[in-house]
Amino acid sequence: MTQNALMEVPGSLAGASRPPRTAEVARNTAETRIHVKLNLDGSGHSRLSTGIGFFDHMLDQIARHGLIDLDIEAEGDLHIDGHHTVEDVGITLGQAVLKAVGDKKGIRRYGHAYVPLDEALSRVVIDLSGRPGLTMNIPFTSGSIGGFDTQLTHEFFQGFVNHAGVTLHIDNLKGDNAHHQAETVFKAFARALRSALEYDLRALDAIPSTKGSL
Ligand SMILES: [Mn+2]
């Protein structure tokens, strides 16, 4: 391959010679039993079963727009409410992402996305920093969406951030419909994560930190 031809390889394909970044994590407690299997270099196929329909719909956005193959099976204490199930899926997904991403060599590290859906607009910015941090501002216009308690959005992302070791800034900038607000947040999260995970053609052998590790 000539140097010019190499320069034309998009960043997302630059890691094509590397093995796909995959992980499988099981997490069982007295409150929930969660199994997550993922491929960060997938094509967006998902099999999701949490017992909470709207939550499955949001996890599907992560798979589809993150181009992550994602299997999640969760059996939680839904007779109480969705809290433990949603939080523990966030924790287990975070553990799986951390495991799959490895030493972060050659990746972009930072990612951001704006995603609209009709009247709603959200922005998500992510840094695969190794340090957990969540700033979230979603002025939900409803307390629940199809039986999903909108407060659990925070529990999901806090669980994810704590265990994936990422810095995450989530802002819903506009929105009247709560389903739209949530969907734009999850889609923007997926797009931002995808960008951060993509390989940087100009720095394929570098860990993107002056510390030399992330
Ligand atoms: Mn929808």
C-alpha cells in the first residue's frame, strides 16, 4: 500500500487489523442477575431483555448508534421497582466497556455528539479518562416514560461512569416530550462513545495522554 493510499483509510477502519474489542461480564447480587456481552467494533446488533420495555429501547440506541453489538440479559427485582435493574445494568455495561477497551492505544479518547429528535436536542461529551465523573442536566418534562422512571436515567449513567472510568457530560438542551428527551440523550451518548473509541490514524501507536497511561 502506498503512503497516499494509507492516508485515505478512515480512522474508524485504521484499527481493522486489530482484534475486535469484546468482553463478557456477569454480575449477580441478591437484587439482580445481569449478563452483558459486547463487541465495541460491531455493527449495532442487539439482544436486550431487561424486563423494562423503554429501557430496552434506550439500550438499543446505544447499540445501533454506537455500532456496538450488545447482548444484555437482566433479571431484577422489578416487583419493587426498576431502580436496581437499571442501575446494575449501567454498572455491568461499564465493567464490560472498561474490559473491552483495553489499554486505549491508538484511540481518539474524546468524543462528543449533538443529536436532535424533532423538538428535542441533546449534547453528550465523553472522555475515556480513567476517572469517573458525571455531570448531567436533563429537565425531564415527565416523571415516567412508559413505566420507566425518568430519575433512573441518572442511576444508569452514574453506574456506567463509575465502572467504565469515564468523564461524561450530558445536557438535554431542548425538549418538550420526555421520550424524545431521553432518546436524544442515549443516541448522543452512543455517538460520542463511538467517536472516542475510534482509532486515530495519526496516532495509532500512542496512548492519548501525556501521562502515558489512561
Ligand atoms: Mn423512540
